[in-house]
Amino acid sequence: MNVFCLLPFSYLTFSYRDCHIYQLSIMLQTNRNLVRLISKSLIQLENNVTKNLHLSSTRKMGIPLVIDNDGRTERVYDIYSRLLKDRIVCVMSPIDDHVASAIIAQLLFLQSDSSKSPVHMYINSPGGSVTAGLGIYDTMQYISAPIATWCIGQASSMGSLLLCAGEKGMRTALPNSRIMCHQPSGGAQGTASDILIRAEEIKRLRQRLNEIYATHTAQTVEKIHETLDRDRFMSAQEAKDFGIIDRIEIHPGSIPADVTSPGPAKPLVEP
């Protein structure tokens, strides 16, 4: 038996079976559209949740957020991500494996972005893990982009090593910064053999750190060994005299032609 199914602009003759198939196809198409709509809504919801979680976590950590507007789009960054766009890396905490991983990743990213433009590393750190700090140090030496180091507040222990590891002539401290160097320390427990092994490892690390300091300060290894036998605190001027930094700045000042310092140029002032 045939039936007439009313379609736009024409009348066609269908069997009950054909009409049923047509209805099923309409239902399937409707379901597909519904699935697409739901998927799109879920993706948008996921993006909003991720954004809100990011904003919430940064607020809880006390990290300021900034809005970047390029004239076409507006984006919200945490302050450190925004500074990274200007090739500024901040070491503003004790140095551990997690901090080192983030700093290393930033340096490698900036190297891939431009191997010639300088990187500015701002340091305010009490130091931390020797191996984590050496990972950052090796990455600084590995990449070809010149790294200008800046001490703000303090650069102690591994922080002072990273400070002096910057490009020669591009190592700067603000006038009230404090720099502290010393030999590595650590503890060990277990059998006597394990304790001896750990002690030997600390001695090897001390020798290697002395060699690194000597390389970047132009001091002899013997002088470094003697100076770093105990905690050695230095003012910015003392650190300059020792060879850890190259200059002291109160305001962004006159610098080598191959370095671009953020902010307007002002005369260099030293105490």
C-alpha cells in the first residue's frame, strides 16, 4: 500500500517502509546535531572551568593577574607568564626540582624563540638544592642566547652561583642586594659505608662548585675554596669587587649595546 508524504515543493509516493526510513534519517540527523551541540557546550564548559581553576589557583597563591590587550584580543596572564613574553625569567623562591624544571623549560622556550635576543633573569633566592641549581646552570651555559642576571634582594648559595653565571658584562645587582656564598652542606644516615659515600659526593660537589665560581669570577680555585669555607656574605660592592657581578644599578642605566634593558635609560649610579 502506498501513502503520500508531503515534502517541500513536491509530492512523492512512498511505501510505509520508505516513509519509516525517511523518518529515521531525520531522527538520526537531529541526534547528530544534538550531539554536536552537547559536545561544543562541554568543551566550552571545560575551558571555562580550566580558566576559573587557573584564576583561582593564582589568586590563592597571591600571584597577580594582568590583562594584555593587543588591539584585537584580550588575554589574562599571571604576571610571570606575561614577563616571559618580554624574555624575563624570575627566580624568586628557594631552588628545588620543581622550580628548576620550570626555569629550564622557560630558558629552552626562549632559546627556540630567539637564539640571539638576550634573556633577563631576575634572582631573589635563598638558594636550595645543589643538583637542581646545577641543572639551571648547565641550561644557561647550553643555550646560545645571552643571559643577563640581576640580583634583587638576595642571591644566596645556589642563587649566587646563578647570578655569577650570567653573560660577562651583563651581571647586575641593585644597591641593597645581599650575596652569600658557601660550601655545600647535607646530611646522611644509614650504614657507615653509606655515610662515607655521601660525604665523598659532597666533597666532589664542593670541588665542582669551586671550579664554577673560579671560572666566572676570575679568582683561583684556591681562593674560592678559602673564601667559601664558611658563609660569606657580601654587599653589592663587595660582590662586584670579588667578580660575582659586573655593576651596580639604582635605575635602568647605560649598558652594553647588545643588551636591551627594560625601562628608560638613565645614568648609571654606583655607591
